[in-house]
Amino acid sequence: MCARWWRRFGSLVATRFDATRFRVVAVASDAGGANAVAPVIRALRVQEQVEVHALAHQSAATVWKDWRLSCERLPRAIPTSLATARLRDVSLLLTGTSAAPIDCEKKFIAAARASGIPSLAVLDFWSNYAERFSDARGRLIYLPDRIAVMDTDARDAMIAAGIPPDRLVVTGQPAFDELADLRRRFTPTQRRMIRINSRVPSNALLVLFVSQPLVRLFGTDATNPRCPGYDERSAFSAVVSALEEIAAQSERDVVLIVRQHPKERVGQWRQAQSEQIRIDVLHEHSPRQVMLAADLVVGMTSTLLVEACLLGCVTVSLQPNLRTPDKFPLSRWGVGCSIYRADEIKPALEKLLLDDATRATVLARSPKLKLDGQATQRVIELTGRMS
């Protein structure tokens, strides 16, 4: 993953560290956090005086494998003694963050504080700010020394959540660094080849569904206050129904490709079938390649939808029956398309797939987040200042 970008970018990273060996332990659990710190790990590993030991918990192992990063897999349960042992003789702790009730990064941040080791967390998404650093009672007792955040919106929201401003540094999101270049370099020939390799007929509509493990995170109990009112199964079913009608009415072939989340059970989507449209699971290409080749990218609140929008794709956030205020960044920025009612899904997808004027209007909305490709470098410079 990102090999061509790394050949270009890696030579640009040059931060001075002390002459003595600078030892970093990088820890991540959730896929989003693992993606955010992956470019930083790569950049640090090309520094002459830097040694990085990456510790992967749960989904992070799969993500770092895609990035071709060597790592040690952590056990599901992490005793404090293990965290303390892995931090022995370490100069800096670098972590992702986990929005779910996972204590992996928190265990290491607490161990680093007890050992007097500086800690830096890299935020990957615009939600659950306090939960990423608090205990079960909501106390912010797992705050690292510094938190690298995506933009001023995230910084302001974190301050409002009670996080001290002096711990926050706006760096950008390292996982987004290659998006502008990828969008610029992507050619019609590449698009055509990806569609051919995915067995998409020349006149067919290609839709990518970006799944998330919402049932696993929130369960199916509608009385759970954390349950958003929908899940990946209800959203997927609504998309399939809408596309079946669109295929019949437009007399166009439709191919729906599912991008499975790393936390979802292997083969979860293998049995998804339809008599009217073809449904496949993403295997051969990266999600970004398929997003660029697709006519429409549909999901719920995944970071990949933000990436799709930044790549210039027609993007839809489905949140039918949403029970809480919509905090998804694309909705706040007024870009892409957000749908909150089940009966609006089919007409919205139909227009976004078949109406050129509607597609142009959606694509004309510029994301608020600006990319300069330098977020990784800014995080590297921050680690240097913390050495």
C-alpha cells in the first residue's frame, strides 16, 4: 500500500534527532488509528538515529500488513506489566486512538506516564474526542503529552470536550497525505482497467459500499442510547433494494462491491446475493483505487467516505433513522450527500448515478479540509521536538 507515494515522499522527510539512539514504540488497535500512524512509522524508520518497534492490537495488524510494516502482534488482553516491559529504554511512545471501549493505547499511555516517557497520540477522526482518553467514568486520565489533530475544527471540539489546549497540535491527518497526488495521477486508463479487472461491463454502474462493524460496536438493542438507529446490515439492504430498482428502471447493469471493515468477520459479506445486480467483495484492488473507478461511493460514517470525497468521488453517507445529531464531518462541511430517511435512499441514489447535473452539483462542493501532503512531516517534527 502507498509504495509509489513512499518512494516520492520518504526522501523528503528529514528531521534532526539527538545523536544518541532515539527509540520509539508505536501502538495502535483500531484501523483508523493504525492508518494514521502508519506513514509516521515509515518516516521515522528512515531516520538514521531512530528505531521504531510497532505493536499491533486487533485490527491494526491487518492494516499494517497492508502498509508492509513489520510489527509485533499484541494479545487481546494486555496486562500493565506487558506495556511497562515493552516501554523499557524507550524515548517516545507513539499511539493511535480507539473510539470503542478498547484500552490498548490507554494502557500504554498510562505505563509511559508512570515511567516518565513522553507520549504522542495521532487523532484520525472527528468524533468521540473525550472517550479516546477517558476511563469508564468519563475522567480524562489517559491523556498523552501531545495529541496531533487533523484541523482547527478538531482542536476546538477537543478543547470544548475538556482537553487542555497546550496538549493539542494541528498537524493534519497523515493517512491523507497521498490523496491529492493520487487524485491528480489517476488516469482514465487506470479507471478502465480497474473496472475490467473487477468484471464491470463497459456501460454498467459501479457502486462501492463501505461497511463498518456497527452491530459489533453497538449491538442490535434499539434501547441502547449509543445505537445510532441503523447498522451496516440495514444500510446495505437499503442500498441493494435501491440499486435493484434502479437497474430495472434504467435497464443498466449494476455492480455493487463491498469493502469489508478489518473488524468484521472474515467472509461476512460472501453470501450477499441479488438476482437483479451483481454483488462482489473487494479483494484485488485497494479501496482508494476502486473509489476512483466507481460511479458512486456509499457508506455510513467511515473515514473512507472522507477519503472518497477528498479524492473527488460522488459520496453518500447513509444514516437512516439517525437518533442523534449528525456529527459526521462531511455533513458538517456540507459536502457529499447525507441521507437520513429510508424512503429517500432510492431517489437520491438514482439521481446521483444517472443525473449528470446532480453529480456535478455534488462534486462542486469543496471539502473544508485542505491537503498539502505534509501532515506526516509535521508529526515527525513534533516527535523531534519531544525528544
